[in-house]
Amino acid sequence: MIAIIDYRAGNLTSVKLAFDTIGREARITSDPACILEAERVIFPGVGAAGAAMRHLQALDLADTLREVVRRGTPFLGICLGTQIILEHSEEDGGVDTLGLLPGRVVRFAPANRYDKVPHMGWNRVHARVPHPLFEGIADETEFYFVHSYYPVPTTDDCTLATTGYAGVTFASALGRGSIVATQFHPEKSGKAGLRLLENFCRWQPAGEEPTC
Amino acid sequence: MLTRRIIPCLDIHNKVVTKGVRFQNNVELGDPVEMAARYYEDGCDELVFYDITASAERRPIDIEMVREVAKAVRIPFAVGGGISNLQDMERVLLAGAEKVSVNSLAVRNPAIIAEGSKAFGAQCIVLGMDPLAVEDRTRCPSGYEITVRGFRERTGMDALEWAKRAVDLGVGEIVVNSVDADGTRSGFELALTGLIADNVSVPVVASGGAGCSQHLVDVFTLAHADAAIIAGMIHTGDTTIPAIKADLVAAGIPIRRHW
């Protein structure tokens, strides 16, 4: 079973529907026991980092997530979920986040008025290193993004793929050990997104060399 | 590079997709879920559904249709019409829509934008506006006046001022639907689209008047639209989304190529 973690950070309907589409049993849950039993864990989220961290604390899920990672259970962060597995976000006046991967989250600062914030729509994802998550997906395939802040991993080694927007090239997919994470929304990214989720469901990180 | 979005619009009337000119003379075109699935397969980037009679008939939106669309497509879609409060917004979003669109409701009650944005995130809240070109600039300095209730009623509100105010209230995107161009298939209202797109910080979707690929090229290059709504030109089978995308690629417009 795949656990989709519900921590009151946005609507999980489309995440669940995407797993239904590829025929994988997924359950929306905030129960630590259920999350620890899961074969794979999805950590989604939209909204603001500050509120998300408060909800995680209130639901007592931060330690559960650390335990999931310690056990090496395959873990997929999506959008805000990806941002708050880093160490710090400058959103909401600055928030310390989970620190499962080294890095921080900063806001887009467009130099011209045509680069709108949020970064909303389909943008190209360029693979930095080969990774099973992107197997069968052509380089520069477009995925769906909606976000105003972007991840900045401390070292390039955690960057699996990059995307350009508003004058920066940012890490649009990250990974280390049993963790992978995307800034874009695979659940809303058509067939390429479904393929990425399918790849995640088949991924066996134990057989992988840690990438950093 | 962020690509320009092509968004088919499905106007729903009694569970059937219809198409009219300026909300008149509606012709029945087909089943919304089947059409959504076909456009998804064809590579559209997003979809928008307007339940065009829900508000007039004072009934809530057809939530079962939203659920069926959410099962059929794996791309974002917006739903408008028949939204009267936060509960309606929540029902639509929980049914699987990515965005809700408010138009007349936001004119009557602008606070709904701030409330929706706070509750669900700005990216979920789309402002639809139906501006009409007007001669008298004393009342509307931008030259465009907001209309509501399917163009039937003029409000005296200036389109650009309303757009800026809506952004301040927390709207995440603005659909600018020209009353003058709607249904004509003779091209987008470029001056209006450019005026809004160049003066707000959120993405702007051009709507009304799409008739051929060149109209999309124009609205992306000359009016700086982030996305464009198309309807009649594909509903009638005159052209297809892959054909439009090929034309846009040839014109050098960044477009989603893998679907």
C-alpha cells in the first residue's frame, strides 16, 4: 500500500486519482501507524510552509517522516512537500523545516514584468543525472508547476533535474538515498506524470548508490 | 522555459457542451466528459468548464460532472458558474478541480476572493471578467467596463482597476474574456489583453475571439498572454489542438510538446 500523507496542506484528490489511474492502491492518511506500514510514502502539499509545519507538529508527523526515511522506505515529495523536506524556507518570514535533505527554499524575484509569480503552467524538466524516476521520459519533457518559492539544495549532488524560470535555473527534482522529490505536480502532468509515478512505484532505492 | 498554455473552454448547458455567440444561439456539441477526454488525448494543457446556466437558474454546479472529468483527465482544470460561497468552492476543489473561477459573484462580493484565497490558496482562485469596450473614459479610464450576468448587465467598474484590486485581494489568475470578441472567431481583443497582462503580477488568460492559430500567435507575442482559451475553432472540428500546436511551434512560441 502507498500512503498519501494528509497534513491539511491542500487537496489530495488529484494525487489519489492519479494512483487510481495507474492501478496502484493508495490511501490518504494522517495515521502514523499506517504511514510506517506503507511500502511507499507520498508527501504532497500546496499552500504555505509555515502553516504546513504547524499542521505537521500538531499531527505529530515530523518524527514519523524521519522514521520513514531512516527505514529507507521509498519517499516521494511533491511541491510544498518537496520544499519542507529541506532545512529552511524563507516563506512566512522564515520557517525551519524538516531537514531531510540539505538546502533551503527561496522566492522567485523576476527581473521583468512578464515573468509572473506564481510560476504557473507547463515547463521543461532537464535531467541532470540519469535516475529511475525519469526512466522512459524524454529529456526536456514538460511538467505542470504552481509555486512562488523554489528549492535550493546545498550541494548539486542532490539535484536530479533542473528547470529555468524568472532568470534562475532551479532544482525541479531532488533526491538522495530513498528520497525523491519534485517541485512540479506529477499527478497533474498528463501521461509523463503518470509514468513518473509508475516509475516511483517500481523504484527499489536499496539497489541504488546514494547520489549524495 | 515556461510554455504558453492552450485551454479549451467547455460551456455546459443542461449537462451538454454548447457554443453560442455572446451567450446567445447556443448549439449543442456533445458530452462534457467525452470532449474533455478527447482534448486531453490531443494535448491540451488545461481545461475550463463553465456551467453557464447554473447562476441564472440559482442552482449549484453539477458536482457529479466535475468528479467524472477529474477521473478522465490528468491535467489541471477550472470550473466556473454556480459558485456562490466558500462551500461551493470547496466542493468543486474536493471533486478534483484545480481551480474555481468566480466572475459575477466576485463583483457582488469581492471579499469572496480573499476568503477563497486564504482557505484554498491563491493558485485555486481564478477571476473571470467580461469587459466591454466603452467610449466614455470618465467612468472607465482604461476604456473597458466590467459586465456581469453573461454580458447582460454593465457595472460601471473599470476593467484594469478591477483586475488590480482582485490581485490585491488574492486572486491567482485572471481570465480576460472580451465581450466584443466573444464568439466572433475574428481574433482576440489584443489591446484589452495586453492592458491587463502588462499591468498585473499574476498570469493572464486571453479569452474570446480565437478563430485560427495566428490569433493565438498574436495574443502570445503582441498581448503577452500567459494562456489562451479556445472553443469554437476546435469544437466544430475546423482544426485540432495538435495542428494549432504545430503552427505555434513553427512561429517560435514555447509550447508543451510532449503529451
